[in-house]
Amino acid sequence: MGERDLSVVVFGATGVTGRRVAAYLAERAGKVGAAWAAAGRDAAKLERVLDEVGVSAPETIVADVGDPASLAEMASRTRVVLNLVGPYTLYGEPVIEACVANGAHYVDLTGEMPFVRRMIDAFDDRAKAAGIKVIHASGFEALPPDLAILLAAETARKRWGEDLDEVDLEVATQAPAGRLGLADVVSGGTLQGTAEVLAGEDAAQSTDPAVLIDDPERAAEVRRRSPISLAPRVNGRGDVIAPMTPAAFINPAVIQRTATLLTGDQGRAAPPIRYREGMTMPGGAATLPLRYVAAAALGASQIGFRALSRTQPTVRNRIAGVLRKVLPSSGFGPSGSRLEQWAWQVVVEARTGGGHYVRIDVDADGHPGYLATARFLGEVGLLLAEDGATPERAGLLTPAAALGTAHLDRFQHAGVRFSLSS
Ligand SMILES: NC(=O)c1ccc[n+]([C@@H]2O[C@H](COP(=O)([O-])OP(=O)(O)OC[C@H]3O[C@@H](n4cnc5c(N)ncnc54)[C@H](OP(=O)(O)O)[C@@H]3O)[C@@H](O)[C@H]2O)c1
């Protein structure tokens, strides 16, 4: 990567998430000596939105996904593009093309798995040849689980020379007091992304735990060993565990790709991890059966999505058409002080083939999807822009394969703390 005048560009800085990434960089970039810019398609809106959230960007850039020259110009000036322009199924590819062609690392928050599969097929070889990292799914899904499991895997290799065999991951969240509306939980951008996945040719890939595995034999092994369960259950501590919400299909695909890429790099072929994840249902006044019913309801919506993703294209297209109209769109989502009043934890309990146990805890503040995500994405941008701060590896990577664990402590600045507990 030659000399560039910018370290990080936030593209889509007017969006619900993009404006928070810009706010993080406005606080943090100066402290690590990084130059950054906010980019969007509409200069006036960019100024207005950043002003509304009290962010002063050192520079703004006008770029539009429909104007390849503007994307090339943006990508050629910076070491890293953080892409917040979704749905990625519709808008992601030209941005990746510009980054790979012009030598910038690329990071996004997509959970649209068929899109990720397509991008691996289209860009992996070129990105490797150019020494560029293209990193998808760097939001709440799937960066914290991916990095925590990598830390567990590295710990097990170091202590016992063994690979992970089984991983259980549980997430607990504490929301702000009071009633939660839809806008407190999910953004229009995310909901519209779901409609685009459903409309896509390869919608069925969106629920496949092996969608990101390149080798068909390995993919079949992953599906056999680690199918995605949508049933509620009660864990050993008596907590009711619901399927991961809002989507149970993103983390499994990402962590299986990480394990496959990293053992492959080391010239080894460990069996796929048997991976199970879920959300701890908050206790409060609810009895165990009530919590179980609520967990089953969360699972039912995902069972419905999985069934729908496998139906005829005509049916999916009709439903996607309705969803595009009835679901909230861009700009809808959590905002203001309610973004701050969240806390969440991830617990990873891993066992090796030899029966050894490792536990990793992640403890974090801020709305998982739209504030903590924005902050740690900003930190990812800063890390990637620093020479030698991340592994040499290039290509279409997962967050953990791209970032490694050497600088996990840097995520404390984003309010996310990783610890090796046993
Ligand atoms: N996995 C996770 O944890 C996670 C968390 C958060 C978000 N996400 C994903 O991140 C994406 C963004 O989410 P969001 O809620 O922030 O979305 P949003 O509020 O809808 O923002 C979308 C952004 O894209 C911009 N945009 C749209 N069309 C464009 C074009 N032709 N050229 C340039 N910019 C364009 C919009 O600009 P205008 O303002 O000019 O329209 C806006 O800045 C979504 O796909 C969402 O699913 C994932």
C-alpha cells in the first residue's frame, strides 16, 4: 500500500450506523495519529447529519455507489474503507471492486450471506494478489464471537497443542428501562437487507452454516457436524437459551470459515467445530416456562425465514416486494441516549478433542448492533490502517482471520473487553 493521505474513510456516514462510526473516529483517530474522512453521496446531507450528532469531520468526500469513478477516487486516497452503505446485496460489489482495484482494505457489516459467498468467488484471488483484506460481517454479528473463539482456539493450541472440538456461546443483553419499540432494536437498513436476501437467487444459502467454506467436502462435514439449531433449550445453569437474535445464521458461517482458513494456513485440517450459540432469556418476573415460550417464539420467526428462503423464487420475490414496502427503510433505527443504556456479555465455553476447557468472556457497553458495533468497527479501521498491527494475510477474510488477537485490548476503547477466564 503506497503513501495515502487518509487512514480511514467512513462511507455511508449519514446512516444510522455510519454516523456513529464517524462519531467514534472523531474522538479516537486523533489519539492514534490517524487522518480520517466521512463520505456519502450527498454533501449537504453529510454536513447536516454530522452536525446533528455533533461530529466535526476533518474532511468530507462525495461518493456514490452508482458512480465508479467517485468510488475509485475515494479508495485510492485511503488505507481502509469502512463501508456502511447497505443493503450490501444491492450496493456492496462496486465498493469492493474500487477497494481491490485501488489498494484499500475494505470492511463492512453485512449479514447477507449469499452476497458474502458471491464476493468470495469474485474477489478472493484478486484481493490476495493485491495484498488487500476484504472483511465482511464485522458487526455484532460476527466480530465478537469470531474473535473470542479465535482467542480460545489459540489458547488451546498454546496450552495443550490441541484444536477446539466443541464451542458453546451465549450472549446476554441488558436493555434500557422501559418499553422497547422496534426502532430501539433494529434499523431500517438491516430490515431492508433481509428483504434483499429473500429476493436473491441464492436465498437458501443464507441459512447454511457452510456457505462460506470453499471446499465442498469440508462444507459437507460442517453441515453434518454443526447444523444450526433453532430450538430453545435450558443450559446447565438453568437459563433459558433462545436462538441468536435477530439472526441465527451469521455467526456459525463466519466462525466455521475462520477455523477452516486458519488451520489451512497452518497446513492442518482439524475437524469442524461443533458450534452452538444462543441468547440468554432475561429472567425478571417471568417463570421458566414463560421464558421458554418466549424463546420458542424467537426461534419460530427464524424457522419461518429459513423455510421461506427455500421456497420458489416467485413466492420469495412476491414476499420480498411486500417487505420492501411495509418494513421501515433507511434512517429508521435506534438513536439518542437509548443507544448508550445497553450492556451485553458473550461467554464462550470451549472444549478440545482431549477434553480440555477454555472460557472467554466478552463484556461490553452500548447498543450491540448500532453503537458498540459502530465503535468497534471504527477501531477495526484504525487497526487495519496501522503497519504491522494485523496479520499479513490477505483475501476475503473473516474478522478474526483478518485481525488476529494480538491487539484485542484495543477494543476496550470501543467499550468491548475480551478476557481469558479459564
Ligand atoms: N451485523 C450487524 O451487527 C450490523 C449492525 C448495524 C448495521 N448493519 C448493516 O449495515 C448496513 C447499514 O445499516 P444502517 O442501519 O446504518 O443503514 P441506513 O441507516 O439505511 O444507512 C445506509 C447508508 O447508505 C447510504 N447510501 C444508500 N445508497 C447509496 C448510494 N447510492 N451511494 C452512496 N451511499 C448510499 C445512505 O446514504 P443517504 O443517507 O444519502 O441515503 C446511508 O448513509 C445495513 O446493511 C445493516 O444491515 C449490520
